[in-house]
Amino acid sequence: MAFLTSVESILAIVLVIALGFLLRQQGWFADSFAGNISKLIMNVALPASIFVSVLTYLSRDKLMSLSGSLVYGLISVIIGYSGLK
């Protein structure tokens, strides 16, 4: 079962790569496409994905349980930047 799941995942990636290759050969994408898609991913898709993940998986209780770690991390960053040790 795990083998079949792995093959399906790899097959999906290979098919997307092949589709991109074929579409590039057909002239659907210009040479500047890589820069444009990179901007789209970094400025739109990635922030949207993070936002949806936070809304889906982070509850108030989980946030409160993490708050102690966040305070200690912030203090260590402040101490590191100020040169105090």
C-alpha cells in the first residue's frame, strides 16, 4: 500500500514536469515565465497557503501552549543582538 502511494506521488510530479516541458515546446510560456511564476508563488500562493494552514490547524489552545516558547525565543534573539551574555 505504501509503495503504491509513493508511485502515485512520483507519477504526479513526473506528469506535471512533462506537461510543463511540452507546453514550453509549444510556445505557451515565454522565457520570462520563470521569473513571473516565482513572483506569483512568493507573493500570492505561499502567503495564502500559510494563512489557510494557520486558520485550519492553529487553535487558541495551541497558540497559548506555544506562547511560552515564543517569549523565550524572543528574549534569546534580543540578547543575541544586544551582545549581552
